[in-house]
Amino acid sequence: MIDANIETLGDLVVVQFGFPFRGSISGLAAGSVRAVQMKDVDPELGVNWGGVLRTELSGFKKPDWLRPEDVLFVSRGSRFYAVCIDAPPGPAVCSPHFFHLLVKPNAKMLPGFVAWQINQPPFQRQLRQAAEGSSQLSIRRPVLESLRLSVPALVDQRRIVALATLARRERQVLQGLIRNREQQLQTLAEKLASNPIPSEQEATHP
């Protein structure tokens, strides 16, 4: 059994809005800023930086730049989840579909543990109960800040994050083996279809 304190998310992290782009984000091949959108993020793989759109920022708002181990929370749509990001390859922001979470300096909380716990069934139940909207569900910032997290000791958080990382790698390896086996079977099926084995009657009566 792991001992843990119960605290609200707002006591542990600063919840920021994504950059307020006006309308669709315009891509520029030589843009100096990367804009992370929902299509770029996967709960298993994190941010696919290679596919992130380059752009330039307009307006007077000072950007909240993404940094290593920041947490992005998908706040709209049919599935709410969080990812702890790795180091951006350059200046980067996230779109308004995300909340940008930064663990407070005095909080004894690992960013990776925050993302892991948000994605687990107990917190997901809180999110489903708190979601609002008819055509598209969303989570408002005050509501997100009011939801509860369990906070064990840092040593336990590290163990859980390490175990979750190992489990994710195992899933990726197994999924790769399954894909390879399916490709082998498909190749075999194609060969059988293009080179049928003659029936016994055809073999004896050329």
C-alpha cells in the first residue's frame, strides 16, 4: 500500500491557456515557432515534433513557451488526456485545445506523475463527471483546477513513472511484433493467390 495525500490539481500546478491563435494556424516553412496541435500529440508517444507545424506568432500576448517536462492536457473532444513532453527542438507553443500545466516550484510532484495520474481511471472518472457541452465536450480551467490528485512520496512517484514507461515500451514492442506477423501473413496470402496449387485432377490431366 502506498500512502498519499489528496490535493487539488490547482494547488500543485499552474494551469495556463494555449496560445490564442485566431482561426486556423498558418504554416510557414521557415517559421521560427512550432505550434503543437492535437494531431501532433499521442498519449502513448507524446509529441511528434517532426510533424509539428512551423509558423510565426502575431499579437501582443507574450507566449508561454513549452519547456521539457511541461504537461499538455487535451481539454476538448471525446477524450481527455495528458502528456509530459520532451525537449522541444526550438521555440514552441501549444494551441488553445490544450491546457499548459506547469508544476509549481514548491510542489513535491513529478510532471511525469501528473500526466500519468490524469490518464488513469480514477481521474478520468472525475473528468467525465465534470465535462460540459453538447456537441463537443470540454473542461473549463476552474473545474480542472478543482479536481483531486493523489500525492505519494517522490520516491514512490519515480517508481510509478518508471513502471509506466516500461509498460509503454512493452506495448510498443508487442504492437510492432503483431504488425510484423500480420504483414507476413498478408504476404503469404498474396503469394498463395498469385500461385495457386493445382488440384489433383489438374495435376493428373495436363
